[in-house]
Amino acid sequence: MIKPLQIFIALSLFASNAALAGSSDFDIRLGRGSEREQAAAKQLRRLLDTHDVSPFTFTYSVVIREGDVPHSHPRLTINTIHLEDDASALSVFIHEQFHWLGAAMEANTNAAIEDLKATYPNVPNYRSGGARDEYSTYVHLLVGLQEYRATASLFGQSEAKRVIARKPHYRWIYRQVLENEAAIAAIVRKHSLDVNPA
Ligand SMILES: [Zn+2]
């Protein structure tokens, strides 16, 4: 359940995201303060200072916790597994950011999902490359597409393809993103869930 205030905050950020964001705009906390968490924070700060993520920023509160599965709420949380892979590290951060957009624009998300059901009346379960349940699988077709396009805008298309193709989870979902990009992107655009990098 999203409270009106949260929607207001998220949409305010959405509306004002033309301003450049840098690492100092973010509140980045560490789970335990381990060496790898410190290294991941340093990496994230460097990436935020060298890549304009403002079009894809919907929350400024970040936690880096070694061993956690990345997730978006209540605080955007990432882990330390991509210390050697900048594009993958930033793509995970952007993925979780897009969940904040989806939550703020829940009605648009649900309308987009209705359209996705026409293209994909049946989606696989988690073991077959989907997400944890059917709704989450449809959500991740949207988030996966948004993540792919944002990563391509920052690192180029071939690097984005590499990042998306090597994801260890949601294999079916990310395959649709790469193989059916135009159709999913049209649904994202139709429901105003697209963001345009400056
Ligand atoms: Zn996700």
C-alpha cells in the first residue's frame, strides 16, 4: 500500500529529475561496514559521480548489505557481488530504483500489466525463469525493460546486452526483454512508464 505522501515525494522527484544528481545527493549506509561493503559504497559513489542517473532516480536512500538479495523497499538495498563489474553494479541499482517508480505509479503499472497479459497470457514460475509470483513476473517485464534501456543509455547497447544476458535470475523475463524489446517498450511508453535520459 502506497501512502499519498510517498506518491507525492516520488512524483516530485520524477518531475524535478532534470537536475544532475551526484553521489553527495544520496544517503548511502552500510549493513555491517565490512570491507566489501565499503568497497561497494566507494564504487557506487564513483559511478554516481560519473554517470547521470538522475532520470532513473526515485529514492535517495540506499543500503549496501553484503549477502542480501537486492530489493527496493522499505529502503533500496543492494549487495557487493558486482565489485568487478561497474555496468552490472549500476544496473542493479537502477533496477531497484524503477520499483520505486512502479510503486508511485501503481495504476499505470497495473494497466500496463493488463496489456502485457495480451502478449503473455501465460508466464513461467520462478523455477522456469519467472519471478516469485505471476504479478511480480509481469512487473519485472516492465522493470527489466526499463533497466535494460537505462543501462544502454549509460553504457551503450552492447554492454547493456551483456549485463542483461548474464543475469542469474529471471532468465525468461530478461530473455523477453532482449527478444521482444520493441513490444514491451511500446506498452511501457503507452502507460507513461518510460523515462527519457537527457
Ligand atoms: Zn526487481
